[in-house]
Amino acid sequence: MERILLLSMGFGTGHNETAKVLCASFQQIPGVHAEMIDLLELIPKTFHPILQNGYNGMLTRFPIFYHCLYDWTHQSKVIRYVSSEFIEKMGWTIRKKINQLLLDWKPTKIVSTHPFALLLLPPKWQYLPSVGVVTDYELHPIWLMRVPDIFCLPKGLIHSASIERIRWKTGARFIETGLPVRPEFYKKVSQEHARHQLGLKHDQPVVLVMGGGTGLGPLEDLVAELRQLSDLQFAVMTGKNTKLYHLLNQHYRDQHIHIKPYCRNISLWMSAADLLVTKPGGVTVSEAIAKQLPMFLFESFPGQEEANQEFMIRHGVGVATSPHTIQVQINHFFMVDSYPKKMQKRFYRLLSPHAAEEIVKETLKLSAAHAHIL
């Protein structure tokens, strides 16, 4: 019997979301048991909020420092080594819990959606066959400090020269599976039906505005600008940021502005929309790809989000925007009739409706592990 342990770390929401999607896919296979663990949850509760807030705080308050740190780990093998050593030492605070978890669960294979998770594994468990699922549109070098047997990558990355070099040095396999999202994002739902379900007007374009699961970014400034475009409908998703929800709900009572708290039916909203205005989180942009929904991308955090934004722009499915330019850009988008249709055609080569199934299949085929360290 296969026992698959999916490891993640809940810095942001994307890593955990991807792990949950994969766990559900594994659980559909007869004779396979799967469980997903957020290793951040094993850290003592007194430290967990500090780590989470420290990460988010660094992104929001000190983006330049985070950008430098991210770039240094790209450019310097020494910095990567020091970073990996620090992460492994941090793992000692939860090493006993991880050991007990592995002893109780007795996994036959490990699937990780965060590079830190593999570094936190105790040495005696590092022999297990392992799969790394990259949840952004870039392979960050920290993944290379303990290389899994298989890398599952988003579409469009596998032909880069750097990946070929890594493949040659480590012997790891690279598979272009695409980034898995929940199945409903690939379900065909007509725009008319979605708008009817959500109580939106059928004869006015819909723009979906999102700031990720935590409602980050200059949403207030964006809504102030979008408010003036009264011939469009705007649905503003504030995620779990209840303070932002109440603030916007209090100030914007316009009929064409719909302020929404955390919603579980984002796939339906995407089906109803003509355009998505969002931060370029890996999972969010992958969901938009599944819906073939053109994107305007704002305020990408240094690092992964910048890479995601550059990838979307390079493939012609996204455009960079800001509160200062968004009015002009949206007017242009809807004035040129052929523009949305041209963007939608560019999604075809990025679609990956069977990403989760492919990752499950490749994981179950894996029979031997090797120690890969670059």
C-alpha cells in the first residue's frame, strides 16, 4: 500500500492550496493513503504567528530587503548554503514532532510544495522517494539545496537552459505537468449562467479585482480609480482581510461596485468575468489560466510574484498595471473588440487540466530515491 505524505509550509496560501488539491487526487486512487501536513503548524504556537507575520511583514514593510535576499540566494551558492543551514537548524525546534509524525504515518513517498519542507526532513528519512511541486513560475535555487527525485513544473519552464544544466548536474527528472488547481476551475461554465447565479447584469462587462487570500495590495486606491468607470461592473474580493472589507463596504456603495468578503466560489466569479485585476500569486494566476481569463497584474512582491508577472507578460496573457494607469488600460482593453479574444487564444499552450493526475501518476511510478545536492 502506498502512503503519500504531502508537506507544505503555510507562508501565504498557495503552497497549502496546491498540497490540498494533490492530496484530494491521491485519495481517489484505490490502495493509496494520503495526508497533507503544514509544517508551520508544528512550530509552537508562540512562534508560529511571529514567523508568519515576519514573512508577511518583510514583504509589505521591507520589500527591498526581501528582494535583495531573494536575489542573493539566486546568485550566490554560499548564501544558499547558509540559508539552507539556517532552515535546517530551525527544523530542530520541531524535529521531534516531525520524527514522530513520520514514525506514525510511515510514508512510502514524500511530495513537497515548498522547498523548506525537504530541508526540514530528519536525515534518516531523506532516503524516501520525493517529488517537488513548484507553485510559482520560476524554479528558485533554494529548491536545489536538497533536490527531489522529480520536479513537477508549470508549463513553459522546462526548456530553459538553466533547467537543462540542473538536470545534467543532479540527475533529477523534470516534468512539465503544469500547476494543479481545483477541478472546478477547468469546468466549463457559461458567462451568462455565472452572472445569473451571482446576480450580475448580463449586458455589462465584469472586472474581478483580487488581492490574494489575504487581501493585500493597494485595493483601496484601485477601487477609487475604478469607481469612475460606471459602464462596467466590478467585483472586489477582499479575502480574509475583514478590516479592508468593512472599510471598502462603508465607502463604496455604488451599484456597479460589489465588495465581497472571503468567497469559496472564486471559480464562478472568474467564469462571470471578462478581466481579472490581481496580485500575481502562483495559484491565482494558474486559476485564471484555467479559466482563460486575461489578467492585469499589480504590485507584485519582489521574488516569486515578480517572476510570475514576468512569465504572464512574456506569454501575452497578462499586463502590468497600477492605480495610476488602470483607468486608461481598462478603457483600451474594452474599446478594442479583438484584444480580449487575442489574449484568450494565448492561454492554450499554458493550460494543464490534468496536472494533478499527472503528478499523482509520476509519484506512484517513482521507485528509488537518490541523494541530490547541488
